[in-house]
Amino acid sequence: MEIQFQKDQESGWLVVLPEGRLDLTTATEFEDRCAAWVAEGYEKLLLDFSALEFVASAGIRAILSLAKKLKKSGGVLALSGLKGVVQEAIKISAIHTIIPIYENLEAARKAQP
């Protein structure tokens, strides 16, 4: 799994762009990388899933674990770019009731300044 990221200087959001599959073989790497960014002091993470092709239960667990870490430190986790099977998995898991979902970074900026 390739994970790109970009820091939005204006809003302070760290936009994380995982590509490919978030499953049993990649969830630990994903969770570790995101946890490291939280440990570095990033408080607002936007997971842009527009290049994600699939998310399994291990990926869902990693997302929930990250949300818990951020909430504990006063931060916020949000999702964007949901489509296809990824959107369906998020809907079925009911993550959308816990983690806000935005269309894009601009929408996240407006909702969480």
C-alpha cells in the first residue's frame, strides 16, 4: 500500500491519501504511519479514500483505532473521497455515525476550522 500525505498549511489538516487496499496485510502499516503523525502533534487528519479500492474489517478496525487516538488527544479524524465498495463498507460498519464524512478538504475546513 502506498500512503501519500500533504499538510494543508492554512487549516492545519493533514490529508492522508492511501492507495490500493486497506486489508489484513496493509492495516498495520496504515495504522502505524497514522499513529506516528498523531504522535508528532497532528491533530486534524482527513483520510482521503478516493484512491482506495477496498477496505476490509482490519482496515475498519485501524480507522476506528486512529479515531480513538485522535479523540483522546483532542483531535479530529474525518473521511472523504468515499465511493464504490469502500463507501459501502463504511456505511455497513456505521463508521459514519462516529467519524464525520466530507466531500473534500474544503468541506472539512468549513466544518472543522
